[in-house]
Amino acid sequence: MNRLKYILLIFPFLSFAQMHEFKQDSTSEKYLIIKGDSVPQTSINLDEVMLLHKLRFNSREDRIRYLILRRKTIKVYPYAKLAAERLDSMNSRLATLKKSSQKKKYTKHIQKYIENEFSEELKKFSRTEGQILVKLIHRQTGVTAFDLVKDLRSGWRAFWYNTTASMFDISLKKEFDPLNEKEDYLIEDILQRNFQSGRLERQKSALDFDFYDLTDKWLNAKESKEK
């Protein structure tokens, strides 16, 4: 798929302006001549905008499932984003501490802070919302929720959390895998659309994948299935 990388903030005015070739002055800086006015090429800041495909559903049921997934993803994403910010802040702080006792004390403080910050809100989540949150934590941090708990607390505590979660059909070891899991790709699609609309604040994924490549794969898979 093609990428629309350059959408100018001044696009409306450029659309109707008479533009001429670039000229270069004695300072070797390039200028764009627009209706007789010279605009330094380097002064034009370009924003990257993703060109998203139009959503199409095979059935009313598929559309309803997507809308439900969208509602739940939008609900839990801010918590995954916040978890990533807290983890990054903690790691930056730990890097400045030299003594093991200081690191242990600070880590324990952060543990309690995060638990108090999230515990009451997480109780309001449904099972599917909880599993989406686990996936998004992996997307934002590059580490599974299980390993985060293991690193912050202990292997036993991580095992216990995972065992408890599994009773509600939630795995803390679940990874975000939009390449192989259709639901994860749809979650990524939902995120990208809401980043673009401004409904969600964009935070770069810690995982390495290309949304356009993912879209090509899943759209082609859909077309092949229909044939």
C-alpha cells in the first residue's frame, strides 16, 4: 500500500497557489517560489499522516464484533500507555541509583504506587478487556505482563498472578501478535484510526512491525478466502 507521508499544514493555501521550481540563493538555501514570494524550503514542516484503508465487513456480525473490540480497546489503551510511562520513568530513575539498597527501596515504592494506581480501576474491567490490556502492555513495553510482575516482584508472585488470571481465562504471558492473530491486527487498526482522529494519544509501540505490511497481509488473506 502506498504511504501518504507528507500532508502540509498549509495544504489549502498551496492547493490554489501558483508554484514554480525551486531556486537557490547565494547562501545555498533552497526556496520555493509561490506567487512571487520565496519560502525557504527548510521552513516547511511536514507531518506524517497514515493513509488508512476503508473498513469493509463481510457481515453485520463482523461489524458488531469490530465495534465492540473498538470500544474495549479505546477503554484500556490509556492504562497500557500509562504503564509504559511508569516503567520508563522507573528504569530511568534506577539508572541513577548506585546502591542495591536504594534500587530495592525505590522499586518497592514504585510497586505499591502502580498497584494503588491501577487496582481499583482494573477491577472494573471485564475478562476480555483484561486480556486486551495484557496484550497492549506487551505492545507498549515490549515485555509481557507476566515478566513485568516477575521482574518487579518475584517469580512466585508472577506465577501466582498468572494462575489467578487463568481462572478467568486471562493469560499474563499473552503477547501482542498482529502478524499472526487477526484480533491483534484489528486492535492495531483501531489504535491507528484513533491516533489519527486524536481520540487517543499516540505512543510508539515497543514492538517492531509495519502496519502497512500487516494490512496487506490480512486484506490479501481476506480476498483469497472470498475467492
